[in-house]
Amino acid sequence: MEIKTYLNEYGIIGVVSNYKNSLQPFNTIQDLNIKNLESALKMVGLDNTIIAKKYSDITINELWKIELATKLNNEIIIVGNLSTSLNNKDINYMKKLFRKLSQEYHKKIVIIDDDINIFFEIVKKILVVKNHKVIYETEDFFDKQLYRHCKMPKIVEFINYINRDKKILQNNVEIYELIKDIYRSV
Amino acid sequence: MKETNVTIISNNINRNLLTYYKDYFVIDKNFTLDDLVQHSKVIFFNILYTLTDIEIKELYNFLNDYDIKFINFTNNIDEALLTNYLIIYSEDKVIMEGNTIDILKREKDIRNLGLKLPFYIELSNLLKDYGLIDKTYIDKESLAGALWK
């Protein structure tokens, strides 16, 4: 199945694959010709002080957000490497932003990352892509086959470990639900 | 900072931080163990996330055997548990540094920087709040043993 078909069905998908940031070096942000620059920057969590900064002074975190700002008008927004470019607060912010872009602006979003934790609470479909081909797909964060292609999140690792001989805990990717489940079971 | 292995976490990781560690050899792309042998001090710059837990353990043993000191610059706070010493930067300034577990006890300060706790530390803290355990555990085996005695 083509990725576009998955996007039509799910709106936001997670892809386990390599991603290379597409933003080429620039002199200042004005060179990028971002439409409605100030509101685009605000949407991605940057303020106007970034406009005057030279490329060499911009951090990885800021570059990632600038790259997103350049893509906001696209019908399909492809982002990658959140786990290596952003801190946890920014990741949570971006998840809310992606939901907004999907629900209010009807954008399709592709999130590419090796870290499955990024997909929690935002993605219902995960694809593993190699050499531009979808080699595996799943909707289950506890699908063991998925972890032949990427690292298992610690919460999945913990629950699998506890359930190794007998099912004690429910499959859960939300830590507060896990706590309630542990409380019930000890 | 003592001459020991260190994890450096920043809420805004950037290469400017490397200027403070000029006597270290920087690794920021795929590498082999042979690449490391000729250096006594290395920096892993946002790269260890590509390794499995087994590969990290292997790497750690290798570095230990060859007495190679390392600094791990990373976004991934779970990697902090690889070393006994942790430095947290915010906007190129050191905000916290010291014994890893002592630093990670400062949950509120860490969250205010936009970071999160390593999973087992966060889980331990929540379980302590519920009165289910009385100390912090950093791995699944010891935590499971404490919960289901």
C-alpha cells in the first residue's frame, strides 16, 4: 500500500526509517521566503528574535522548528528526528500542534523517527520503511515484530518483562495507567 | 568536572557546547570500536541512541577495558544512567551537575528545563508516591523484585 493511502485513512502516521533534515544552510530566515513568517514562527514555538539570527548561531532545536515552519502550507507535512532535535517539552508541544494541524487544517502528517516513544498518544499506524518500501506495518505498540527494526520503549520492555510468564499487567503506553494497573495487581 | 565518564544533557543541544571540551575526539556519526582505540578521550555527540542496549553495554565494556574516558552528549535522558556523573545545560550554561542519581532526584528542576526523567526513575517516583516501594530503582529486574516480592 502506498503511504498516501495510509495517510488518507489515518491522518497522522509514524514511520520508522532514516530521515535527513532537508533544510539547506541559509544566511537569515528571510531567505527562506516563509509565508506569513511571524505567525508561522509563532505556531512552531519560536519568537521573532530568531529572524535576525545567522545560520551559524541557530541551535539544532531551532533549526528543526524553522524547517517545520517552511512546511506548514504543505498538504502533507513530513517531519523527522524529533527525538534527537527537540527536548521533551517541545515534543509534547509538537504533538499538540500536529493534532491541531490534522483536525483543524486537515493536514496529513508523517512523523519519521527511530524512537517509538515519539509516536505515543499521536500515531495509530506505524510503518517500517526501508529503501523506500514499507516492509512492516502495525497498530500495536506491543507488536514484538516491530522491535526487530527499532528499539523497544522502556514502558513496553517493562510490561513485557512482568508478563513474561503470566499476564499480570495490561498493555499500556501511558505511565499513569501503568501505575494504576500495578497498584491493582500487587 | 572530575576525570570521569559523564553524560551531558541539554534542553537545546548544539555544537557550541563542544568548545568547552576541545581535548576530546568527537564522534557524531556511525563508528566502529576500532575508531576509538587511538583516543584516550572521546565525545559521543547525539549518536548512542542508534545502538541497542546490548551494543551500548559492549561499548561501555570496551571503553573500560581500554581506559578511554568518554562524554556522552545526548537528548535522551535514559542514557544518563550509563554514567555516574551528569551535567545538565540550559542555553549553553551549566544548570546542574553531580552524581547522576542525586541530580535525577531534582524532578521539578528537570521538568522546568523541558526535560523528562528516565523511565525507571519516573516510574519509581510515582510508585513511591503510591506507597508501593520505598526507594528508586533503575532497572526492570530490581523494580519487579521490589513490587512482586
